Amino acid sequence: MDSLDFYEMSNNERVLWQIEQKRLFESMYQIKKDGSDIKKIGEFNITLHPNVFSPLHFPETKWFAKQLSCTIVQSGDSFLEVGVGSGLISLSVSKFSKANVTGVDINQDAVDITKINFHNNNEIPVGGIHKSDLYNIFKSSSSSSLLDVQPNSNKFKYIFWNHPWQQFKNSIINELQSEKTLDNGYVLLRRYIEESKDFLTSDGSLLLGTCNFANINSIKNIANDLDYDIVILRKGEESLNQLNNVKEIYYILKFVKKDQNSNVNQF
């Protein structure tokens, strides 16, 4: 586990980052809707969709997938991914960790594309891929069918979300103002943390994928309000554009109840 100070980017770095984000989204929106855009990403053939966050254009998905599947989640673990997008993270955890994967996304296109990508890569999401606003499907009567297929399917050893990093709509470009990238006021993030206790096993871990371009201080404050400490499990960085040297620093954070947290490095 790492212990470090948060990297404070300059205003100029944030401006360059938003310019690069705009370019990447404009490229992503050129993806065909008919499912014919299939790209080799790592060991997987991934079908892309213009309304689904693309691991071809944005490197964090590949980085999170590698860290989770190779160093954190173990064989037989139950793993819930919130916000599956293209499904690359869940696919990696299913294939390389041999974990029992469940996925949810509020975006129906993401649900459909993830199901296609599991099928085309000969992997099975044991708990299924479902349209849901965070944990809602596990609260409602619709979850009874999940329980029939997989007992205790509403409890997970790991819950992970590469959350929308942007917190305030009035401070970002239009391309960053969708549900893929904006959680206005971090309302959903607060719910993600607060409600997780009902869906984790007794030894379960709540994880968050985030970046130096998120509001880390707000994440810390929300965690503190809910009586959690934050531990850094993994840290890394990738370049978006070598020409402008736009880099993102990624973190996988673990939320630990303060009364359970001893002798760990805090964020």
C-alpha cells in the first residue's frame, strides 16, 4: 500500500487536459453504432459504441483492469463492477482472476455492449450484467431472480467503480458533462460509499478508481463524513498525448471503516 501526498496539478495542466479530453471524445463519437467497430485491446476483441466510454481512447480502463485482475482480485472472489462501460475491467477480472463477476451500469448501451463483449470473448459474468443505478437492482424485487440463480449474489468480496471524476458542471467543457464523466456534487459517489455496507461480505472491500483530475479533497471529505479512512492500494500514470505531455495519475483507493483501520497508510 502506498502513502503519498496528492499531486496538485497546475491550472495550465488542467487546461491542456480538458483540450485533450475534447479531442478524445470527438474521436470516440466517430465510432459506429452498428457494432462493427471491434478493436483488439490486450487479449480481448472489444466491440465499441459511441455512447459507451471507450478503452481504445482513454487509457485508465486498461490500467484499472490490469491492476485489479493481476494483483488484487483472486480466484473465486465475488466482484461487482459499478459502471461497466465496455466491460473490459470485468472481462479481465473474469478471465485472469477467475473471479465471479457481476456488473451494473445505468447506460443501457453499456449493458448491451458488455454482454456482447463477454459473449464474443467466451467469458461468462456469473452474476450477470444489469441496468441499474448503483445498487438499486439488488434492493428491489427484481433481484429475486439473481438470488435464485446465484445465492448471496447481492454480497461481494470486492466492489469497484471507476467513478465519474468531474464534480461541478460549471467548471468543465461540454464533452465532460455526461454521466460518463460528471457526478455533479459527487452525490452518486456519496451514495456509492454509504450504501456499500449492505452489499459487501464481512471481509469485503470497497474500491474506487480515480485520478489526479478528480477532486481528491472532496473524496477525502465524503469518506471522513461517512466515517471511513482511505488507503491507496495502487498508483500509476499514463500519457494521453506525448506532444503536450498530458499525463493522468491513477489511484485505486480502498475505503476502510475508521474503527477497523489500524497500521495502514492513509491517503
